[in-house]
Amino acid sequence: PMYDFFEISNEMLCVANRDGYLVRVNSAWTRALGWSAAELTSRPFLDFVHPDDVEATVLEAAKLHQGDGYEAVGFENRYRCRDGGYRWLSWHTRLFPETSELVATARDITEQKLAADALSFSEQRFRTLADHAPVSIFLADLQGRNTFVNRRWCEISGLTPEQTAGYGWKAA
């Protein structure tokens, strides 16, 4: 039997022409974004790109079309879903000069982006609270090296955070 690996892939696979249209997408696109293959291939792919990401996407496509072997690896942008929301995609794309087509794989990284944003917010909140605490606070790694000191700790010790990095407490 002949298998169509393009269709059974969990990755979002596509081919785009020089005119800016997706000419082939696999079913992973429909699962991720909700659009049918016919809808995705009926208008320029930039119509699906988040307005804030259009400029970067155009620049990336231009680099690919220069034909000097450039590959887009890890390029990220947001694509509009059928329900009006957006999903973050991470791309690996290259140009096939014989056909002037872009062949790409995209991975939905929305959940990772949301988790990273939540972690960043939580870390910023901790640093703000710790820095305004009236007591000295420090964090150390398992080797006893300082990884964080707050402003009050620096006032008491007379050292800057940079001066204390890598130094700290060791258990006897």
C-alpha cells in the first residue's frame, strides 16, 4: 500500500506558491485552526496572519525567496482560527528553487507560549514583592550559590546582586 505521509503527519505541513497562496495543506491545519483546506488555499496566506505579525512574515518570506539556500527555522507568528482566535505557530520553511514554492512545517506552540507568559508574569510578581520586602531575602541553588538577592539584602550587605552571583552559603 502507498501511504501519504503528508496527510498522516501530526505536524502542519504545507506548500505555498510565489503568489502567496497555500496550494496544499494537510489535515493538521484543519485540526489546529478550524479552516478547511479549501478555505486555507482560497486566499493569500497573509490573510490568516495576525496583523502585528504581517510585516515580519513578509520579511521572512522575502529572505526565503532570495534563493540563496536560506531556511527559516523557528520563525514564529500567529495564525487566525476560524473561531476568530489566534494560534502561535513555529515554522521550518525552505524554498524549492525549481518550482519557486515554499515547503514548510509548522508546529502549534500556543500552549508553550501561554505557559511561558504565565511563568514570566509569576516570576516578575515574585521579584517585585521580594524587592519591596522589608527583610533581606536570598535564594541559593543546591550548591549554595546565590541565585537571587533582594534590594534589602544588598543594603545590609553593601554588595550588588552582580557581586554576589555565584557566591553564597555552603552547608557544612
